[in-house]
Amino acid sequence: MAISSASSSLSNYLMAVFAQDSNSSGSASASGSGAAADSEDSQIGQEALPGGQENQGHHRRRPPRQKINARERYRTFNVNSAYEALRNLIPTEPMNRKLSKIEIIRLASSYITHLSSTLETGTECQPCLLHKYESEGITRRISICTFCLKTK
DNA sequence: TAGGCCATCTGGTCCT
DNA sequence: AGGACCAGATGGCCTA
């Protein structure tokens, strides 16, 4: 699932998730990718322990994972929603340019620094080149800033 | 085809 | 006890 698809409404997503769960013989994961699917999962809940071991003649059963997996998918959905919200705050050229998660974090960090420099220096014209800041007791300058270069 | 990125599953740990 | 959070494993998709 791409980040952009996370823009679908929460209720729609939850409906899809729980539709999967209620279908014990249901299809695989929502995206069709990934490791063991829920349909497989329902088998795991009934099979013996890994290695085919039996416990004192009893078939030890692992608890069904559907509910736990659904919660985890929902949690991932929320994380991706947060990534999307953060991504929408970062100016890029073009504006709809696809960013990976690590790019979102790195660009957001540098954009915050850039905005901070803008506030400190009172100029929008390459503020990071003017702005000095204290780090570990040492006065530093931001050597290069993507957003300063963009506004050049 | 290799590498990057991602979703999903899973088991462990911590918290309420 | 149940849920939230996390990291590792796995496999699919896409691009250079």
C-alpha cells in the first residue's frame, strides 16, 4: 500500500480490515503482498507447535492472530496517515513529488531548520546562510539548505 | 537483475 | 488480560 492510498477514509479502511477478519477463509492481505496471510493464519491457530511438536499428547494451539494482525494493520495505517500529513507540509517541486518515508523525515527536519533560520534572521532570502547557531558549545552555520537553494 | 521501498505477519515487551 | 508499540523476517512491486 502506498502512502498516498492512506488518504482513503478511516471508516472505509476499518470496514475493509474487519471484513477480512470476519471472513475466516478470506483472501490474503489487503495489498496482496507480505508474509503469511490471514487465511494461512487461521490454519496456524489450529496446527501444532512449530516443529510438529506435541505437548504431553495435547495439540498446543496458538491463539488466532486475525484480531492482532488487524490491529497492527490499523496501527500502520495511522502511522502512514501521519507520514502523509507531514509530507503535505513539505514544499517540493513538483508539489506532488513522491517521497519515501525516510525522505519525509529528513526533509521535514531540514525544513524546520530552514523556517527557524527565517525567523531568526528575518529574511526569506537564503536565511540559513546567514544564520549561526550554537551546537555543543560551538557556533556553526548551516552549510547547505535545500530550501534556501530553492528560493534563490 | 539488484537494490530500494513497502505492507504484512509475528513474537516480544511494556503499559493500563 | 488485552492492547499498544516495536523490531525482525518475509515477499511483492518498481526502477535504474
